[in-house]
Amino acid sequence: MGVKAAIGPAPARKITSVDVARLAGVHQSTVSRAFSDDGSVAAETRARVLAAARRLGYTPNAIARSLITNQSNIVGVVMAGISSPFQPYVLEKFLQALQERGRQALVFSAPPGQEIDDILPAVLQYRVDGLIITSATLSSARLEDCARAGTPVILFNRNVPGGGASAVCCDNVEGGRLVANLLLDAGHRRLAYIAGSANSSTNRDREKGFTDRLYERGIVGTLREQGRYSYESGYEAARRLLERDDPPDAIFCASDIIALGALDLARERGVRVPDDLSIVGFDDIPMARWSAYALTTIRQPVDAMIAATLALLQERRAAPDAPPVTKLFPGALVERGSARRASGEAGGPVGG
Amino acid sequence: MGVKAAIGPAPARKITSVDVARLAGVHQSTVSRAFSDDGSVAAETRARVLAAARRLGYTPNAIARSLITNQSNIVGVVMAGISSPFQPYVLEKFLQALQERGRQALVFSAPPGQEIDDILPAVLQYRVDGLIITSATLSSARLEDCARAGTPVILFNRNVPGGGASAVCCDNVEGGRLVANLLLDAGHRRLAYIAGSANSSTNRDREKGFTDRLYERGIVGTLREQGRYSYESGYEAARRLLERDDPPDAIFCASDIIALGALDLARERGVRVPDDLSIVGFDDIPMARWSAYALTTIRQPVDAMIAATLALLQERRAAPDAPPVTKLFPGALVERGSARRASGEAGGPVGG
DNA sequence: CTGAAAGCGCTTACAG
DNA sequence: CTGAAAGCGCTTACAG
């Protein structure tokens, strides 16, 4: 009533369910029930509680709830580098899917290409309900820590057979085969592969599918350049390839971002795409459809893969000791302008 | 000892500090101290506790800690769309900065251009220590909810004077002026502006700085196309501009991604950049330096802006009722190949 | 349908 | 330096 009151309303910090209960004239446990879906509360009581809560600006404390229910509703998402365009594309979809399901995402970024063991303790401290690791791997020691903590782990876009973790992945081997078929059917015989980071399963599998199919169809002597998953890397690798005495007439790049770099280098040197050189990527990132690139590529069915990841996480939480599974999703060939069409192919629907 | 033992080690779910205390032969509070930095524990005791913890695979429960310390160590990050390339670039830097400071990030993605009021309750339930909102705004009602909950809010890359929230922002008005000067000094007189989303402060400020400076220097009749922050939008807007009877010879785009679309459209139509047309963007996203684009642009000092955001958050947590402040950071002109150089300018260092 | 009480796993004065 | 105890803000059997 004195001078102090004039300073302004004392900010009533830290409103709890007890405050709401007092105002609504009920017990604290009733407040709790009013905020839970299945709590049996008289409709009228609930209305009174909710009104009091609104007046006080009360929101249930999810931290306290997590502690007692032993469920945080938080999923950990660890990404190895968000800078490569496929990653934010995936992350955004994960965030949306999680939000739709009423879950939160604690997101971590790891230096690309590295193991993410250092990050794990922080993730586990927050007792996340599950852990999604995209484009990275966890050592088996850390994987065991997760198992011991009862935290299910799903590897997204990384497939380590026998690695002890469940995985959701595009069928990269089959994708590589698809590209080999496409290029061979278009008449190419002088082929090259620009690899992504050496230690990634995506690179390994895409390369394997590609070269195996080439071999099956009698092609040998395919060129190879080691790259990383970056534009600059594709640009440089393509330079080395095109400076050869016997340059390739078709290049399969381990990912779209590599292909974009290769495409730009080719153009700069006056090599016409696809007339002189076919270039194919993998992922179908948003940029692949830019008219400047019109990249022929393999599309990963990201939405289905994300839904499967979340379903698997749920499943594993119920049955933590079930053996790891791997779910493979077929990629789809998207033909745009950067690769020659099969020679036998008709010009359009009319010709069919 | 019976059949059950053969099934395997019963997974000792939910190890707590009590379990560790028992194994180490100390009280539970001593375990807690051993895991805290300043807790006074005998070195030998701490070692024993840590050994026991390792053996049991114990990690302190951060959820329980948050409840008692009233500090979650979690920062909420709300982004309006991660798909535009500047956003993941910023997000990655935020995540890294937060990790370095021992903090976690609860990340939310909102539909771009929209208000993010719906997301706020979820954020507040988790009692985040602070909230960073990038490229989006909160209604004043929701801002008040945050104030009442004692959660400091910083707007990143959005500047709403008198909006009631603190903000960290590039000086977009000054950036717009810089571009006007550059283009005028290079001899351009027929100018155009491709706008970003109409309701964004970034667009408003960049346009204002640009047109004000043009006006000051006596240029009128500047063309304007409304766009959104997307490649496609820049592509289409540039088409409309270049199909005119009196096309511009220089275009300032509200952001780099718009400029990239404009650049590609120009090329497709055989318009030479920068000989026939200068194009300037804003942000300096990683793609701007790709050799295919070599985009002249304004670089936002993102690292400094992020450090300031985090410092401000810390500050506001200590003094929640301090009035909102806005920190403006100057952008830097980065001249690459997409805009003509000033006519008076020497060709290189030799000519100086 | 509602109240009273126990308990989730920690931290932190308070003694000694 | 260590132990004993209170308490953070909830949920959830248990009675009634």
C-alpha cells in the first residue's frame, strides 16, 4: 500500500498448481486432473480451474511432470552438420512431425563426418524418450550406454549392418543400380563416380550399387574421385575428372550438392550438360529442381522415412530389448535435364 | 541362481544417485556434490563416487536438477521455416554456441511468415531459460505471457520498434543505403527492388534504406516487385521485370535466395550479368560465393549477432524487468561478380 | 468426482 | 568434508 505499490504490480513469479487451486477453491490434485486428458473431473470444476489458470497465467510445468511420469516427451535429434542442404530439409520435416505428435525436439549439431560420442552424455542427462541420429554414428560403447538407460536410438540415413542400432535408410545400393542402368541405357560407356565422405554408409552403398551393376553389365575402368559432401568438393573433383586426357562422359555424384558443384565446373569449362556430359545426383534436395540445374537424381522418400523413424522409436520404447531392425525405403529416379535420356526412349507420351 | 539368471543380466533400469551412493558407501547428497563443480567433496571420495557411477552407467538426471534449481539450461529456439538457406546457417551457429556454453536447444519450426503464437505454450511448459525467435514475431499478448513467466525473449533478425521485445538485428536500413550507393556509383540509373515477404521487418528496413538513399541522390521511378523469401519468387519477379518495355539495369533483391532466382532467370534469357544487369542480394549465404553465382551482397555479421543474443539472454535472466533494447549490427558490402564496379574505381590494386 | 498423501531424483541450507 | 532432511511441482493410486 505504500510507495512500493506504485512501482508496479509485483511480478508474481512462479505460478504453480497450488496457486491455481487456491484461486479455484479446489485441491491441487484437482488442478492436475483438469489439465490431463483422462483425469476424471466434473466439467464445471474443470472450467473453474481453467479460468483460474488463465487468470494467473499458469502453464503446467512439463519438467515436473516428466520427473514423475518418467517420460519427457522430448526426442533428441543429433545431426552431423546442418550446412549441407539435405540436412535442414530433413530437420524441418522432423520438427514438424514431432510437433504434430505433441513432442519436443532437443537438437544437437555435431561436426560433420565425426562420431558424436561427446554429445551423448548431454542428451542422456535430459532423459529423452528417444534419440534420432541423422547421418552420423555412435560408437558401440555409447550405444550400450543408451541401451542401459533405456533410450531407444534410431539411425537415420546411416546403415551399419550389425552395428547394434536400428536404422531407417534409403535403399542406397538399389539407388546406385538405378543410376548405372540409366547411364548405360543412355549409351554412356565412359563413366565416373565422385564419392562422398569415405566413412559414410550412404557413400559406400551408393557406390557399391553403382559399380556392381556396371560390372554386371560388362563395364570396367570406371573413374573415381574421392570427395566430401560439399559443393566445393564436387567442383574440384569434376575439375580433376575433366582435365584428364580421357574425361568421362557421365558422372554419378554421391549426393546432389556434389553434383551441383560438378555441374557448375562443367559449365564454366564450356562442357555442355547433358550433350557432352551427363551428371546425376542423389537425394533430390530442393535446389535440384532449380531451372539453372534441373538435376537428374534419386529422390529419397523422406516423409515416409520420417514417419517410420518415429513409429520405430515409439515401438522400441515399449519393447526396449527387441533386436535392432533396419528399414529400407526405395528411392525414385527423377529425370530432369542433367542426364541424357535412354536412346530407345520415345520423345514424349505421344510416341508411346 | 535359477533359470532366470541364464536369460541375461536383468537391465537395471533407472539408476539414480541413491544406487551410486549405496555402491560407493556414501550418502546420496555426497553423490550430488561429487557431480557438481563447486560441491566440497574430498578428492578421494569424489573419485570413489565417480568410479561407482561409471560402473553403474549413471548420469545425473537433468530434469530433476532443473526442477530444484529452477533453471533448465534449455533455450528455446523458434524459427520460421528452416528451408530458406540463411536459416539453417544461423541455426547451426546457434546450436554450436549453445553447446559450447553447456546449454541445450529445444527447437521449433513454424510455418514461415506466420506468427508463432501457437507454439509458445509448448515452449513455456518446458520452463526454458530463454527464448530466441528468429525471423518471426510474437503477438504482444504472448510476449506478456513470457514476461509473466519470467522468460526473456530475444528477437533475432526481426526489429519491431516499440514491439516490447528485445532484438538483435543487422542494420538493414544502412545495408539498403550501401546497396543504393554501390549501384548509383556504378552508373546505374534504372533501378528495381524485389521485395521479400511484406510483413517482415527485414524487408521493410532494407527497402527503406535503399529507396531513401535513392531519393536523396535524386533518383525516382524505381521499379518494385513484391516477392517472398524464395528462389522461385525471385525468378518470377525478375521475369516480370525483364519482360517490361523499360527493363531495369540493376536489381536489388531483399535477400540472397531471391537474388539467386533472379540471376538464373536473367541468364536463361541471355541477359549478361553484370554487363547488362547488376544484381545484388542480402545476407551472404554460403551459396552466394559459389562460382556459378558470385553474388555481390551484404554480409550479416552472424557470429557477433549470435554472441550478442546469448549475452543479452543471460543479462535479461538476471534482470527480467529491464526495458527492451535493440542491438543493431552493421552489414558489410561483399563485392563479387554480380554487380558492376563503381566507374571511378581502379581495376585492381595495381591501378591504385 | 474429489481430497490427502506419497514419491519422482535431485540440490542445498543446516548441523556436526 | 559429510550426513540428514526439506522441498522443487507435479501425477497417481487410495479412500471416500
